[in-house]
Amino acid sequence: MVNTLIAQITDSHIHGWMATAISTALTTLGGEVIPQALMSAHALQVGSKSAIIVKFFVFIFCPVCKPLSLLLDKFIGKDPGQIYERNELKKLMFMHAARSAESGIGAGEVDLMVGAMELHEKTVMEVMTPINEVLMLEANERLNEEVIQLISDQGHSRIPVYQTSKNNIIGVLFAKDLLMANPRENTKVLLLVKFYNRRCHIVPSETKLISMLKYFQTGRSHIALVQEVQQRSYGDPYYEVKGLVTMEDVIEELIHSEIFDEYDEVPQKAQISTVMGGTVPLKRQVGLNAKCSRRVHINPNQLKACALFLCESIPELSKHSVITLTQALTSFATVHRVRAPKDARGLDLEDKQNVWLYREGVPSTVFTLVISGRLEVFAGKEGIALEMSSWSVVATDALTMELFIPTFNCRVVQDSMLLQITKESFVDILSACSVSDANTPTSSN
């Protein structure tokens, strides 16, 4: 109707080719471009305002339109609406995430949705850990202290066991199974495998991640071995174990992000600490970790000796009895057995194998007592090296200063046993000793 009116009005005032050109321009702009632009930009507002008018015409033309609609549905089929192909849908979601203020859809939500869609496309071969990087045990290996410590340091809860060849996986050991093993007995790994009889699930290399996730959801296992068919120049093909896929690997693909635990090396950004109104750039945090140390318990006589030494070394503890301090240390101090790297004294200061307890310029709240072993301290501008042996103390000021920043570097150069007290624990020790001494009629060192 609009197009017809524009043509008639133009023709009544202007004739010839000029009327055709003007009529076409007005029809295109006024009847197509401008109305569509306005409506698409404010579709919801216009739709809500004109809803009553639309309903009126629907009611009027219903006797004619409804039978025609049913007839067309029968012969042509219902209109499925707008259907997007997988990649088109991904692009549509990214467009909505780019304008999250208007769409209400954030980038994190889009990552999850896209990750879920990609689980149908990716295979376990793309996310698995190669077999040469997997911690595995040989069936005839002995569970001595070194092997158990290695498993503890790695932090894995499940360890595949193979016999003769890594293509011959005979079972899986849980880390908790090692509680049954006495390191002094040198128990064979094979005995524990037979006792628990846990089989490792094996999947083909072309398995999709969505299928792997559904299997993990059953709870039967959280790891699976990935195997691939290898062709021989002669003879039958054979299966080769290519790697290990875990539930964590699948979840990381789903969320498009790495999952770190206490055993992983987490990339650390430069840290900034406010000191006296300014900022001091901090180096990477140092201290003991599960890869080089484990917490141990010492016997009462050793703990009493530590308490006696601390009473003589730290003025704040000298007024308390050895008995009460021993009891407080049991609750608030920690003892670590630390394994020094090979040839620790010859390592370069920047070598990643170093086990650092303190670094120059890095704030610390931990005091250390060397029960056994040796530490190496580098002090002064020249970095003069000094060795500290049994019954030496390091960073006493960390217990009392508001902010203790070491002016030295300290590393472990020999397998050691260290007693450590944090600043917070030191306050608890003083409080516990004061209460205990107050309730004791006589106390003496």
C-alpha cells in the first residue's frame, strides 16, 4: 500500500524518468530501509506497544488464516524456525559475550557453553598425558622408603602398575593403599595389586571427551588408559598404550582453564606488598613444599630437647618451664624432614633444584630450628657462605617483628630435620605456656 501511494503521488507531480528515480528512492528508503532499521533497533518496544493492534487483526482474520495455516502445515510441514549450525552458534555466543552489558552473558559463561560443545568434537588423544610422562610402577618393584616417598612427592592418588612392558597394564594402586605397606618389608607392588584387584579402564584413542565424561560420572574410575591400534609390516596389528586421561583433563577442557592443586607448579605473577606507605616488589614465595619435604612426628625426648634449647635461645620463652613449652610445641610447632637435592652445595643460586627456606627481600613469618642436617646461608653484599648445623636457629626476628624481611638467603644442603614455628603459632605458644604456668604451683626450667 505504501509503495503504491508513493508511486501515484510522485507520478501526479513529476513525469518521465525523474518520477521513476524519485519514486524508487522514496520507496526504498521510506518503505523498506528506515522502517526496518527502526523496528530492528527497538523491536521489543514497538512490539509491546502494537500488541493490541496485532491481536485485533489476528482475531479478525482468524477464520481465513487458521484453516489455511493447518492446510499448509499438513502439506509443507511446520516451520522449524531459525536453526544455527554448530560453528554459527559459537559465533553467535561470542557476539553476545562481546556485548555482555546488554546481553547479560559473560565471557566465563560462553567459555563453559563452548567447552561443552567441543567435548563432542575433541578426542582423548588431544588431552591425555603421554605415557612417558606418567608415574607408573613396575609389578616387581619393591615398596621401599624411596618409592613411597616418590609417590608422596608426586601427589598422585592413583598409580598404574605394569608388568614387563608399559603396554601390559595389570592394575591400579591408590595412594591410600600404601598405608598397608611397611617400607622395611620391601613388599612387592604385585602383591598389593593382586590383593586389591583394581583394573584400569582402557579406551580407544578416538573416544570423544563427552563419552569419557559420561564414563567418569559413573564413579567406576577417574582415570583411563588410552590405546591405539598400530599396524605391523607383517603379522597382526597390536594395541599400544599412548597415554593416560583423567577426569581432571576432561574438566579442564570443559572450563578452558588449568586446574592446579597443592602439588602443581602454579605460574605466579609478581607480588606487591605495601610497606610503610610504599610498595615493595616481592620475589616468588619460598618455603617447604610436598616435593622436597614431609611432615613428621618426633619422639617426646627429642621434643623436650627442642623445648630446652628454645628456652635458652629465645628470651620470650626463657621464663616458661620446659614441660609446658614441650606441650605447647606438640600443638603449635611443625617438624619437617627435608630432602636436599643432589650436589646441593655445588648448585648455582638460580638453579630450580635449590630448596630455599629464606630469600633476601622476601618477607617471612617462619622461624626455623635445625634439629639435624645442614643449611647454607649467604649473607652480606659479597654473599659470603656460612653453614649452619644441628641446633642452630634461623630467623628469630620473624617471631616478633611486625614485618620481617630477610637480608640473607638460606637453602638446605643436606638432608635435614627442621622444627618451624610461624608468627601466629608463636603467639599461641606464649599464651598456652602462660595459662599452663599459671595453673601450676611450681614451675622451673
